[in-house]
Amino acid sequence: MYPRVTINEKKLYENVKTVVEMAEVKGINTLAVTKVFCGMPELAQVCLNAGVKGLAESRVENLVRLKDMHAEKTLLRLPMLSEIEKVVRYADVSLNSEYETIKALNKIASVTGRQHQIVLMIDLGDLREGVLPEDVDAMVEKILKLHAVKLKGIGVNLTCYGGVIPTPENLGELVAIAKHLETKFGIDLDVISGGNSSSLYLLEKGEMPEGINQLRIGEAFVLGRETAYGNAIQGTHDDVFVLEAQIIELKEKDSMPKGTIGMDAFGNKPVFQDKGRMQRAIVAIGRQDVDPDGLTPFDLALEIIGASSDHMILDVTQSDTPYKVGDVLKFKMDYSAMLKLFTSAYVKKHIE
């Protein structure tokens, strides 16, 4: 059945193994961020087999899918107060920055007889989640008075929102904060979590500050690249995941619509380039399922020229392949496209 995403299990294993070993040389453990494939247990197991030390998810619903996996599980997105009971039940660790949430976790953990571990997030400039450095001491002092939560460590998120690149300076500041907390409060922090796939370029350059001992890796595993500059990681694959979509119409048509142009189905006014007559293929997938801007056809002579909710249109004029209705086109994808494809119930997932 199409459309579908095919996953090469062997290549995924090789990607994860390569990055895990790169990190381990510097004494850094990796968590596999499974949100991009919606917590598919089969793929999470591949990551565990390749040596990751735990699984990390942003959605509690996906943690439920992973409940039988024998691994420590971390909730990446700050917990909502409305989901605290499920967080304590399905996550061993959660990232936090709000005391009210941490207090709620402590209350539920106390009632259920569990101990819940937290990683306190520090905002070092990317302006997404995190306590400001000047407020860390006061926050930790309050956390240490709670009995059913354990301060496992501190962490930072960079690049995802503000685009701030991890550097020896800002990650060095994270290490300095950890050392300060250990000295001031007489505690040992198990984890200093230095970000995501955007931090990997520091490993490649030998510039990762000593003391960082955890990275939360998603894109590098699935697409084989670091995300600070988008460079490929040597020894990895960029085609672990492939979209396959079937041609449902193939006709020669004009490149310019006829009539007065108004808004398209998404409220935008489209702009067209006059290329004369062209051979146009429509494949059975659209913006409900995928971000077309994040796709690259295997046949580089093809050009994606637009998409509606359920149809994606390509110019196939320059291709030497004699396509016909029913043929299947293949596409590589970026992270954004992959997120939508795995979220869509209308796209099949097939492990090879």
C-alpha cells in the first residue's frame, strides 16, 4: 500500500552505532530521541541494540507505546500539569524548568510510592525552556527539599528555537553551573546534558567541554547529519527513511493556470513561473501528510512544483525515465517532512 515510508533497519543501526561510538570516546552517553518516528518500539529497539543508554520522547502518548522497553525513559517536553500522573507512571526522568510542575511531580510520586528523576533545564540564550542562570541556586534549593523527586542533573537546549549554536563557551557555562551546584549544595549530579544533534560538531572538532556527559540525539541518528551546520557525519546514511508515493495522474499540461488567481486551499496566493507545456505527475500524498518542501526526489530530474492537502504535483519533463500511472516515486526527506509523515495515519510504515 502507498504512500509509505520504508525504513532500512541495518542503516539505522549503523547510523546510531557510529554516533554512539563517537560520543563514547569522550565519555558521553546518548539518548535516542524517538519522537521523529512516534516512538515505534521496533525502531527504539534498534537504537538500544546499537548502544544508546536510554530513550527520550516529547509526547507521553509515545512513552505509553514504549512502556515495555527495558530502558530508562525521559520526557523531553516540559510536563503539562494535566498529565502529571502519566508522566510519573511512564517516564523515569523528565526535563523541567517550573517549580510548580516539579512540586506536582513530587506529590504524585509520593502518593504512588515512586521516585521521579528530573533534569533541570537552564536557558543559555536560545530562549526556549529553562531557568535563567541567576535563578538556578534558588530553584535547586527548593527542589532539594522535596523527597519524591531526585535532581538527576542539569541540561540545556540549543538551536531548536533561537538557532543558537552550541559552543565551548555556552556548554562550558553549563559545566561551570553544575560544578557550582555540586559544591554549594554538597550534591552529585549524574547528568550534564549538553543538547542535541547540533552539539555533535563539537565532538568532531574535539571542542566538547569536559564534563558534558549526555546528548539527546534524534536527527543525527535518522538522517546522518549534525544540525548546527547541517553537515553529514562520516560513516552514516541519509537514506535510512524513504518516502514512496504512487503516480495517480500523468499528463502534459500548461505550467500556468488559466483564470483569475485567488487563494489556494491553505489561504495563500500562489505564484507560478511560465515554463510552457510540461509533463506533470500527481502522486497520492499532500500537505496533510508531509511538508513537500522537505522532500528530495531520488530522480534529480524531477521537480516538486506544488501540493494541496492530498495531491503533490511534480514536473517530470526533464527525466529520462518513461513514467506511467501506477509507478512509485521515491523521496529522501528532512526532519520536518519525517515528523509529519510519521504522525500521519494515512502513510504506511514498512521496516526492511
